[in-house]
Amino acid sequence: MERKSCVLVAAKLSDKSADTFYLATTSAFKITPEKWCEILMVDNGKECAQFKKIEDATGMDVYFADKTDLNSV
């Protein structure tokens, strides 16, 4: 969820594979207004392994959450 606008882009995944995450993410952001498609924050799960392909397909920068730095949120 984006904090200022409270916009949430979500998709239900059938499994935790990187291919499924890639397809769901790129599909979801194709129908999302461009002004909300700048940065994607993901966790460190194996489903995020294709983050470079997501960056190429969406034009967004993908960042990984740092669970050790919870005070910065």
C-alpha cells in the first residue's frame, strides 16, 4: 500500500513461483494508472526472483524490503 494515496495494487497468486508472480505483477500494473507505477517494494521471497524482468516490463524500480530496518517505516 502506498502511504500517501492509500492505493493498494494486489493480485491473488495460484502458487509462489517466480513465473506466477511475474505474470500477476505485470498484468496488475498494466491496468494501473502510470502515476502510481514508479516503485515496487517486495519482500525477499523466491517468488520475487524475476525482479529484473518486472522492472523491464513495467518501467518501475523494484526494491527489496529490509526487515532489519523496521524503524525507518
